[in-house]
Amino acid sequence: MEYNVAAKIKVYVDDPASLEKVKEEIGNIAKLQNTEEQDVGFGIKALILTVLFDDSQGGTEQLEEKIKAIEHVSQTEVVSVDRI
């Protein structure tokens, strides 16, 4: 598969014990290029992910909807989008 878009997305996870499972499931949706963890507060952690995908499958809106459907994901926020 050829990737032509790199998106940096912040994914808020409501159960810190589920971070690895959430990363794995996102990896099934899009190619993970980079991952970081960030403490948000009140027991909530965010994953800062750089994902690669083909925009012929849709834009970031469709990608966000798929990520939001994952258990323990409470919110997503697109930080940046770049063509590659």
C-alpha cells in the first residue's frame, strides 16, 4: 500500500492500562510511524501518534471516526496533516 498523507493525531485514552491495546488497534487501521505518551491529568493519558494513510480511503475525518470507535478512546484531535 502506498501512503501519501502523514497525520499527527492526539488520542485521549480513559484507561491508562489500555494504551498498548489502543495502539495495536490503531495500527490495524493505519500505519503507525511514531508514538508518544502524554499525561493529561485526572488519570487520563493521551497518545500522540503520527500515522500514515492513503487519502483515497478518505480524509482524517474517517480515520478519526474509526479511532473513536475503539474501546477506551474518549476523544481525538488532529494536530497536523501533511502530504508525503
